[in-house]
Amino acid sequence: METANLASSPPHISLKCLPALLSQITLCEGTHDQIAVAAPFTGETAGTIPATREADVDLAVEHARSAQPEWASRSFTARAKIFLRFYDLLVQRFEEVLDLIQLETGKARAHAHEEVLDTAIVSRYYALRAEKLLRPQRRKGAFPLLTQTWKFRSPVGVIGFISPWNYPLTLSITDAIPALMAGNTAVLKPDRQTSSTALWAVSLLREAGLPTGVLQVVTGDGSTVGPALAKRVDFLMFTGSTATGKSIATQAAARLIGCSLELGGKNPMIVCADADVESAVSGAIRGCFTAAGQLCVSVERIYIHESIFGRFATRFADEAQKLKMGAAFDYSADLGSLTSRRQLAKVEEHVQDAVNKGATLLTGGRRRPELGPLFYEPTVLTEVHENMKVYTEETFGPVVSLYKFQTENEAIARANATSYGLNASVWTRNTSRGIDLARKIRAGSININEAYISAWGSVDSPIGGMKESGIGRRHGAEGILKFTEPQTVAVQRFPLPTNRIKLASLLKLLRLFPG
Ligand code: NAD
């Protein structure tokens, strides 16, 4: 396994920009406890963020609430202009945020690209489509000719966003964009590890013209700031683990507010007998090891037809072994580091547990401390069984298990034998059979001959989780409608009949109209 070097490729920007971003974006005043943010590449403290308190959250939500009516009264065109300008600024300034993403997450630079691309695409999509998606619609009236009915969509109010550390730009900003385009205002709580990426994005939105009160950021610990936000906002959009998602759902239920939850996964990939093996191998490399496997739609289980299992397993393990790992703020590394000690411990625990119970390591299975404190090799396992943690639990790291299947029905049954239902992929040369198989998998997005990018990147179509992978969807119409309240306004043009004869004639008349 080759390595890349941090010394030869230092970042262009450092977390020294944090105090300036914090003073520009957050409202918290006075002294606060400081939370240290460690850079995964080195383990050294790269900066600190304030541990905001309930009073700060209160202030942020109040500001967002008072900014909301004026923001909602602006035309779609006026709001869209800001997000189109944001797109242009991203094009000019993306190197800065690539550095911040790498500094805070330790991922390879090429993997940070996905976030910039996704944020730009989603921004443009909702800037150009929101008005059409939310346009008032004429509906069939109660009584033809007598009643004229309209369906309107109103913003919900102040939306609370809670986002994780693994895709800190995408997951902090891309859901907020449709919410804001719909006329809501918002308060965002990014993960404590990746607040500067979120703050940078909000400062760029401000530069693009977003008024101050419309999107606030509150930094700090999830277990204090999260519940404080959940108590105050009108709708919660959460991305993170299934365990925390369930607690968010409970808090939302207690206040009878809506919530949208994007949660964990244990995503399967099915490689059919007729698949192009080389293309499936390179797709699996991207699907399993992008962001060192710390990707919600990452592949953790691969089911391969028995006729090609040996060929696939050998080629895949070879390619995984060749990936160049390293801490580099340029493109010299194929794979970066894990983000936290917690993730490293979980990855080690899962691999050790599998190996102790008889799994075979085709490649990987080791830390690489000489590269940095959180590096772990891309790891491929076979002979994985039900009694092992990697069989059912989400690892969220560069670890994948290979399984052999005989029939496609068996592959589908095994792919579905999980409490999760986030993402999946099917590899075959027969696209229509691929679609038939896809429709049998219980997951919110299925990719044919790609691991995750084709479904995730199709932003005009919804994605999200079935089963314990979530509630609600992002992208497409569903990704903005959830931030609105539908409202019916019906105009009665003539009074309803009040005597028996008139009622009978009305009922006869109704028969003439289609249902
Ligand atoms: P997590 O649930 O621990 O944390 C996510 C966010 O919730 C963080 O901002 C955290 O500070 C906050 N939080 C923690 N406790 C809270 C509480 N009690 N109340 C409110 N907020 C709280 O998740 P994680 O482990 O950091 O992230 C990884 C998980 O997220 C994985 O399971 C992964 O699959 C999932 N994920 C899902 C998607 C998706 O789109 N479906 C995307 C990325 C990550």
C-alpha cells in the first residue's frame, strides 16, 4: 500500500479562520467553555469552538423567528438570486472549503470534491425549481362550478437542522437550501468536529446576500444544544445515527412538530452473474472506501454470484490493497484517515470480532499509525457469519464483507435481511432485469451499475431511508414540500341547496362530472 505525505502538501487555509467566522455568524456573546477540535491527520488541536448554551439557542431561534415574515414575503426570484450567487462563489472559492473539510474530517481531497459538487448542484436546482414546485394549484372544488378551490403551500416557520461530521458541507447546507427557498428561516447545529466547514458555508451564503437572521449557527455538544433546539423550532431535520434519530423523533412527537430523519445504513451491493466484473470492482472500490467508508450510502456488504465470486474477490482485494493512503492536502492520496478515535475504535472492534470468530481477511485489517493517528487500511473480509458484528451492524469505516450467492432471489432476500433500508446497488449487463431486482430491494435509493453517485446525484428525484434508515426524503419535490404546510382555500361562488328538490338535482348534476 503506497502512502502520501502531509509535509509536501500543507493546507491553504487553517482553523485560525474560526474566530472570525464565529464572530460573523453566531450570536453567542460573553464567555463560553471552549471545545477543542482535533485535526484527524495529526491528532493536534486545530482550533476551538464555543459550547453554546440554551440561552444562545433561544436567542438564535428568536432571531430566526423575527426574520421569517420578511424573508417569506420576498419573491422566489429574489431568494433564488442569492442561491445562484452562492453557486458562483462556490465555483470561485472551493479550494478553501476543500481544505477545511480535509482539516476537520481527514478525508482525501478527491472525496471532499463530492461535497462541493453536491452543494452547488442542489443550490442551483432549488433556486431554479422551487417556485414551480410550490406554485399554488387549482384543485377540484367541492361542487363543480359552485366552488373554486386552491392548494397553497406556506413555510412552516423556523426549521432546526442537526447535521453529522462525515459530509459537513453537504449535510449542513443542502437541506437548508430548499427550506430557505420555501420561505422558512433556520438554525443549524453542526457536529462539534466540523463546525468551521458549516460556518464557512453560512458566511459564503451571507456574502451571496442571505440576510443575517435567516440562517443562524449554534455550535457545541449534540446532547445539550440538540435538545435545546428541538424544544424551540417548528420542524426538525436531522441527519445522523439511527439511535439519535429515534430520540429526535420522540422529542418532535412530544411537541407535535414534524421531523425528517436521514439515518444509518448497512448498504448491500449485488453483483449478478452477467456483470462486467472490472466495472463492478472499480465501483465497489469507490462505494466502499470513499471518505474511508464514513459515508451513509457506503457499501458494507457485497453479494456476488458464485460463478464470478473468485475472480471478483481477487481483483477487488488487489485494487483495495493498491489504494494510496495518506494525509495530503493535494490529490496524491486515494484514501484519507478516519475522523475520530470513536470511529477508529469501532472499526477495530468490528474487524477483530469477525477475525476472532473465523472470518478471513483478504486484505487490510490494520491501523497505520506512521501515517497519522486515525489511519486504517481498506479491509476486505470473507467467511462472515451471523454471529459477527460486521454482519448486521453499521461499521461506518473502510470495511466490507463479501458473500457468495446462487440465485438472485437469494441475493435479494439476503440484501433485505437488515433493519436498515438506505441505499443499494445492482450490477448487471441486463438493465431491465437490474431494474426488476432493484424494485424488490427495500431501500430508498438503488443504483444500477454504480454504487451511490447516480441516485444521490439525481437531485430531481427523492432519496432517503426506508425502515430504520429514516423518515422523509431529501432532493426533488419531496425535499422541499416537507418544509411547507399545505393549505386549502375554497371559494364558494353560489350557496349550497337547502331544500330536497334542489339537492336531488345537484346529485344528478354531479354524475355528469368525472370524479
Ligand atoms: P450522531 O447521531 O451521533 O450525531 C449526529 C448529530 O446529532 C451531531 O450533530 C450530534 O452532535 C447530534 N446529537 C448527538 N446527540 C444528540 C441528541 N441527544 N439530541 C440532538 N442531537 C444530538 O451521528 P454520528 O455518529 O455523528 O454520524 C454517523 C451516523 O450518521 C451514521 O449512522 C451514518 O450512517 C449516519 N448518516 C446518515 C446520513 C443520511 O443521509 N442518511 C448521512 C450521514 C450520516
